[in-house]
Amino acid sequence: MSNIGRLQERLKTADGACALVNHDVTRRFLTGMKSSAGTVLVFPDAAYLIIDFRYIEKARAVVKDCEVILQQNGTGLYSQINELCRRHGAKSVMIDAKNTTIADYKALSKRLETKLDPEDSLSKILSSLRVSKSPYELEKMIAAQRIAEQGLKHIYEFIRPGMTERQVQLELDYYMLSHGAEALSFDTIALSGVNTSMPHGVPSDKKIERGEFVLLDFGAVVDGYHSDMTRTFCIGEPTAKMREVYGIVLEAQRLGLAAVKAGITGKELDAVARDYIASKGYGAEFGHSLGHGVGLDIHEAPTASASSEETLAENMVVTVEPGIYIEGEFGVRIEDFVIVKENGCVNMTEAEKELKIIDA
């Protein structure tokens, strides 16, 4: 069943409500088409994409699960929505409140004849539809991950002492974009030495030196779907402390991966890795959550954090990314992302994790 069809099934129990979506990512989820504009209007028995002249030709060619309508200029969009609501007898319009601005909400409230649903029902429905991934979605994320992993292999051959973090970032970005990535999952993180103690540091003109860790956090996008991974490696020989910390993070991740299965809560999963790191004396140096969902957004449900009561279910996707960050010295993070299964998980990440030392 299509994503539009799945939403229509949910609307059949929504007491005459229809759904209005104009958020870029959600619109792509429902229609399969990337665009910067357009309104999707879904009723239990019909669905429409109202879109302007810039995208109409493409929409008519690729959108299969809803009728494509040319958007009228000016405030004509509201007249079109009102006419469709009358045609289908809609009693209320549900909006994706999570992704609707106050300005858009005010405009809809003022110009629509059908009342807006006062509850945030649509955001919850859409989240529940997106959180468990279809085979198609998983296929795209695996394809994105393979591009990212090839990029990592390229960097292992490319990187040399004296290069800057920024040079490494740009090389990795170029490799992924020139080998099939539609886009980057996010701004690539490429850090070295003391800068690796900043979990989300920004690549700089700092030169990479021998005996330093290099931390790369990056991903590729294929047909809208993201990958996400982090690897930490060393240029030249690491110190004994660097080896110790790396080993702790690696074991914490192994324990976390082994604990992933349907039925575990995000809080319970987070605790597996966090408790181990704390037992080794580095609890205060692991300050972020263990993981998050990945899909059309780089961060989406579910969450594996110390406060998450979400229960993982079959075919959800979650990252497992413990880290230790010692201010003024160095940091280590190792991140994979996995598919939740009934009795475990399938790891979509194939890149090696044993401490890699590049003798450059």
C-alpha cells in the first residue's frame, strides 16, 4: 500500500477529517516527489497535490497516488482547498502542527471555510507512518550507506599529515556527491586532535598531525533517504590512553548493538552503553544520547536517550553512537545505524570498527 493509501486508512476513523500537508519532507513522503512548494490534501476517498507552474509538468509525470492540480495564483490556493473540502464533505482539516508556522496557521484559520482540527492529530499519525520503514525505504538507506562507506575508504587513502580538517571534509563531500549521492545527510564533521573532543565541532583550517585522532561524522542521501555514520581513526601511533578510550567506546557500542531488538525502550537501550562507559570512569564524558532514528530526516523518531520511553518496534531504524569526549585532549565516537528486528537487529553499516592506524 502507498503512503497516501496508509494515511487514507487512518483518516477513515477520523470522523470526517481530511489532512493538509505542505511540509517539504512530508510532502515527499506522501507523493514521492521532491519540491520546495505544493500542498497535499488527503481525504479518505481521494487525494490531491496542488502545485504551482514550476513543478506541474514534473508532478504530472511522476506523482501516481493523488490527482495533480495546477495551483491558482495569489490566494487561489485557499479557494481550491475550500472547493475540494466541500466536494468531499470534510468536517475538519487536520494540519501537521509540528511543521506548520504560526503565520501559515493564521492564514489557514482565516481563509479556510472548514474548521481546523484543534488537536495535533496529524503530526502523530504521520510520525507513526514514518517510524517503521518499508523495504523500499531501507533499500535507499542502504544504498546511501554504501556510498558513504566508499567515501570513507577513499579518505583513508587520501588523508595525510599537514592537510587541514576542511580539506578532508571537502574531499569526502566531493567523493559522495560525485559517486551517486543526491545530497549530503548534513554538514560533514571532520575534526582532528584536540578538536575531536567537541561532538559536533565544525571543520577548521587546523592541520592534522601525527599521533592525533581524526573523527568523521557524515552521510549520503539517495532518493531522499539518509545514511549516518561516525568513525574515529588515528594518524600515526596513538597513546596508551587513546587506545584505552577507543576500546571502551568500541565495547560500549558492541553492547548497545547487541541489545537492540523490538520491545526495548529508548531509555533501556541508552542505559546499556551509558552504564558501561560510566563503569570505566567516563560517565561525565558521554554527554549526548545513544541514538536517533534516520529516514527522510537525519534526526527523526525513535530516540534512544536517557529520557525516552519510546518502545522500539520491527523495522524501525536507530543509530548506536556512544562517545567519550575529554575536553582539551581528544574524543572518540563510533556510530552505526541498524534495522530493529524481533530478536535483534540488522546492521546497515559495514565499515570496519577496530582502531585503524594510518601510517602516512
